[in-house]
Amino acid sequence: MEFRLTYDGPLKAAAGVDEKHKLRLSFHDQLRILWKQIPLRDRSELLNNLPNKGNTSIIMEVAGFNFAPLVCERLSLICELSIILLRPEAPGSVITQGGDIDNRLKTSFDSLRMPKNRNEIPTGISPSDVDNPFFAFLKMIILSLRSLYRLIVYYGKTHSGMMSYL
């Protein structure tokens, strides 16, 4: 299965819990729609908190929140992940003044996975404040995950101009 998740907004290098939660919510909305499409639509039993005997559930509880990570060991799934960052800057400026690209990438990874514990969920947010389940892309980032990372520098405010691949 191939699909694309998008985020349009600031991506901070030193993102805190609140910023990562905002990104998670963006991905959650897209994943909720994905779960209504074939082939996931036909596997809705995976989203049951208390599965029938012989069925598997991907629901994982963290601090009272029910997360549904699409890629998890319970389903024996692996994935290939490609992250493309679009930045409105002149060619070469990403190297000289583009900021901390490694930590921006880490923010992306942290936001694609479900939280590990309550400390990774914003203060004041309760399970009733979010959809149940809360859809996530990954349970955890595994170092052997084959990840591709491209940075695309674009000119102007739209993606229709020339693009320079770095």
C-alpha cells in the first residue's frame, strides 16, 4: 500500500510536546480518512479495544489515550518512509543558514510515531479531547527502517516554480 501524508507549516528544530502534538493531529486526520479506504476499511476489527477471540487489535493505550499505529509489530508490518521538506530559500542557503535540518527531521519522526508515555502528550489534553482511537503512522521508529530524506528548495510561495534538489 502506498500513500502520502502531508504537513504544511513550520517545522521547528527544537519542537516541544505541543508542536509535535499539533503535527500528530494533522497526521491523525489524514490517517482517519485512510482507514476508511480499501484495504484498511476491510480490517476495521483491528481498531477494537477488546477484540474477539482469535482477532488482533492494534489499539495501544498510553496515559488513557487509545492510539492506533498503522505500522506496528502486531501486524508484522514494515515500511519505507520518504520525507520531503520544502523550504522557500535561495539555492545553497539551507547549508549556510537553513537551521538544524537533523533536528527538524527528528521532529518529523517523533510526530509520525505514537507517544511513548504521558510526558510526550501536552499538559491539559485529556483522552476526551481527541478522537478515539487516535491514529498514528508508527508505533516507534526503528533504526533499521529504510528512510529516504530529500530536501527540496523551492522559489516563491508556490511549488510551481523551479525546484532545486539538494
